[in-house]
Amino acid sequence: MSLRLAIRTDGSTSIGLGHVMRCGALANALLAEGAQVVWLTTTPQHQPADLDPGIKRITLGSEAELVPALDRLAIKHVVADWKVTEPDRVAALRAGGRHVSLIGNFLHGAVPDLHVRQGFLPALSPSGAATLSGPKYLLLSKAYQGLPARLVADRATRILLSLGGTTTPVLARIRDRLSTAFGALDVEWRGPAATGTIPPLAEALRRADIGILAGGTTLHEAAATGLPALCVPIAPNQLERAEQFESVGLGISLNPDDPGFDRQFDSALNALVLDREHRTMMARTGQALVDGAGAARVARHLIGLAAAVRQESQ
């Protein structure tokens, strides 16, 4: 009997789309490993375009409908990726006999059975729970596996500007800087998707010579494609990942709240456009660090856990 597992996640232009994108990668990987997967969301208008049609999708009217849905489907294994995790909700799920895995770095005091952290450096869970952490466990779609080594141009000319799925005034500010000071560059930009399935970014990342990206899941995708980038974190919860991104040599992080941001942005982008050696080092580091197979590793781990839990209960 295959594992039946629920994934609970949401996305929007206010909370971002990284939650649903990484959960979509995991859902597809679980299905490929033979699990039955149910997708539970209050935002059905925001789903990955590549979410496998074999995944059952259920729209919740509110969070109060989660437990009745799990009861109705007889699901004992829940993977959740909330913007804000409520400790009492997680405790109630576990008290009800369910195994709870939480994705993300901020648990807000919740204690899961398994914590799947997302970052470039391994770290233990603040909850004390069992942890999967580091670049081996980054949740990316199959589009980021088995990619060839990036060909690095002598001079960068193609720029990808994408600050994720969250609406932010920083996007317009950077577009203005690019128009004013970098008119000779070919700029492709992606704004937040207001509705509908979330289009993949893999090909745009591979086409570009330099990315200008926020501090979310797209940084992991950029590393897998070997794309050197300027990281511009647009929310406090992105600062840790932005710092890791720079510290491991994948790119340069700039704080848009810094009074000297415009000057720093112009200087950093100018230098990176001309410095092929630096971009090559970033590209090689990223692709050596992130192989794109993290979702499959997490999926196999979850299925193994489920088998162990089933055996203990018999």
C-alpha cells in the first residue's frame, strides 16, 4: 500500500510564491516515488504550472477545514509550508496522531516531527526536531537537474530581473536604475503573477548572464543553473538566505533599505558585467553546490519515515 500524504501550502502576491513552488517540486517527486499526494490550499489560483495532474487538488475555504479534510481522506502524514506557522496548530495535528513535516526556516515556536530547512548552509532546527538541511535538500523542480555547465560570456549583456512573486516597489526602482544607467544591456524582467498557474523560470535563468533576484527560492534555482546574481532581499525573512548566498560565493547581496543602495547597485552591476573571471567562479560554485535533486532526496526520506512509522504501529 503506497503512502498517502498531504501537502498544505498557499501563495499570493502578498506572501510570495516560493512556498508553492518548492512544495510543487516535492509533490511531483513524491508522486514519482510512488506516493499518493493530495494538494491542500486556500489559493488554488496560485499553483506551479508543472504540478503533475496525478496529484489530487483540494481547495480549503479556511484553515479550519484542514483537519476535516485530512480525516475524510484518512491522511496521517502532512507536509506544511505556511508563511506563518502556528505552534498550536502543529501540536494539535501531532496530538491527533499525524506525522508533521514543516518546510522553511522560521517555525515561530512550532515543533514538527521533521524540519526541512531551505538554505545554502546546513543548520539544525531551532525546534530540536530531526532536520534535513543544506543544499542537498533544496526543493527544486526537475528542470534544474542534470544541467550542463554554464557557458560564461566575456562581457555580460543579458540581465534577468525577477524579485519573486511578492508585490514590491523595489521592482520599479531597479527597473528605473537599469533604464537610466544600463540602457545598453538587454533586460528581461518578470513581475508577480496576479493569477493563474506560476510559469517556470528555468529557461529565463539559463538565458541570462546575470540575475537581479530577491532573497527567496529563486536564489536556489539560480545556483543550480550557475547564474551569477545580485541579490536584493525585499523582506526581513530573506536576509539570512541573502547573506548565505554571498558568503558561499554565489553572488553579491545588496540591501535596498541602505541609503547608498543606488550607488552600490550601479557599482556592483558594472563590475560584474566586465568581470568574466568572477562570474565564472560564481557559476562553477553554484552548480557544484546545488544539483537540483533535493526534492527527490526529501521525497525518499519521507517515504522511508512513513514505512518506519507504519512498522512501529503494527
